[in-house]
Amino acid sequence: MKYDIKKIRAIPILDIANRLGLEFNGKNKTRCMRPERHRNGDADSSLSYDSKRNVLHCFACGLDLDGVELVKQVQGNNFREACQFICDNFNITIFPQSKLKPQPKSTTISLQDKKRAVNFHKALVTNFDDLKSRGKIPRCWTLKVVKDLQVGFDLSEDCITYLHFNEKCEPVNIRWHKKKSITGHGGTIFYPVQALYSTYSKNRLLILAEGEKDVVTLQSMGFQAITCTNGAYSIPKDISPLSGFKIIIIIYDHDKAGEDGALKFAQRLSEDFQK
Ligand SMILES: [Zn+2]
């Protein structure tokens, strides 16, 4: 069965909370499900309704719940069961799997784009010291990491380029730093996903950073690092490549997107791996 996530997310979360029997006080607050994470175990009503994002948010422990997550928390459901609960309660049509459009796969880039990527990489390697001295790339970047990751520089756009690979180390996208992707190739994957399958050790610390630039920086400093290719809120559909890593630290930006995104990813990690 396939659940219409857009429609599920559009259901007002207070209506879902109501179906779950949660009680709210006059300030649209209810009790958080994990008071053990609050200072002094404070069990006051701390889960607040955020109408803008249609979520319940706890300022004491950072818990952030959309409708599906709320159902999961309260009823102990998995994702599928939680979707089913909401669809059943709010008359959302469920489609049989067969009627679905196939998911677009991350396909390899064209020969022409491969040639562009090679040229961008050559440009960065050739002008490495000059670009550094002009502040166009971070000072700490090492040539070895730049070569390992095939990082490039588009001189005409004055912009760093990152070559995204799939797990077989085939190129699937070029990302211009904070700008664009190749049309039709911009799906969310891990960068550099190939390292998760080859060079990275599961016994060593893995850092999840907010962007490719941070990954190159962290690798240059000797760390194992990855990022999700579409920013703080993005998570690849399949996070199984992270399975088995003993310690994963999320280091996102100190802003709203970074904090929310980090929390979202941490929740996903605990759902997928801590059972
Ligand atoms: Zn809380």
C-alpha cells in the first residue's frame, strides 16, 4: 500500500492529537512523552502546538513531532501503521502499490557532463594555491582529498563543484556550491556515499555535516564525514549505508534549519537502528 504523505501531513496535528486522546491546556500545550530528558525530570505540559509548521514541539527536550511521528510516539506504531491510522481516521485514500509511478533512480550523468566534471576538477587542481590565496576555497583543504573526491571549480561561474557518486562510484550529479544540480539528477543521497562502502571504517567516528564543503574540510582534517546532498532537512530514502557505524555525530549549522534538521536526522537514526 502507498500512503499519500502530502495529504497526511496536511491534516491539522491538533485533530490527530484529539483522536489519540491527548489533553491540551488552554495554551495549546500537552505533556511531552519524554520528561526524563527534561531538566529535573520536569513533567509539566511542555509540548507546544506550532501552527506554522503543523507540529508539536517540546522546548525542554527538543522533541519535534509531525502527525505521523505523534501517532508513532503515542501508540508505539511504526511509520506504516501510523500512516494507516491517520488515513483511516481522516478518510485519506490509500493506493495499491502497483498504481505508483516508479521512483526515479539516480542515473549516471551524460558523457558530456562527465567531461565537464573532469575539466572542473582539473581547474581546481591546477589553480589550487591561487584559489586558496584568493579565499575561493578553504585554506585547510588538501589536494589529496580534493583528488579523492574529484572536487572541481567552475571558473566561468566562480564556483566550487562537487561530483556526486553512487555506491558503485559512478558519477550521478554535479552540484555547483549552493547553486544548482544537473537537471533530473538532484535527488538526495549521501555524499560521498562511495566512501561509506569502501574507505570509511565503521569503528571510527563518522560526522554528518550540513554540506559538501564541510565534508571536504573535515576529510582534509582527517575525519570521516558525510552529508545529505539537499541541505539540513534532507535525508536519503535509504540510510542503510550508515548501519554499523559505532558513533555518528551530527554537526549542522547553529540556526533553525540546522537544529531542526539535526533533530530530524537523529530521530530517523534511532528509529532505523536502535531496535
Ligand atoms: Zn520534552
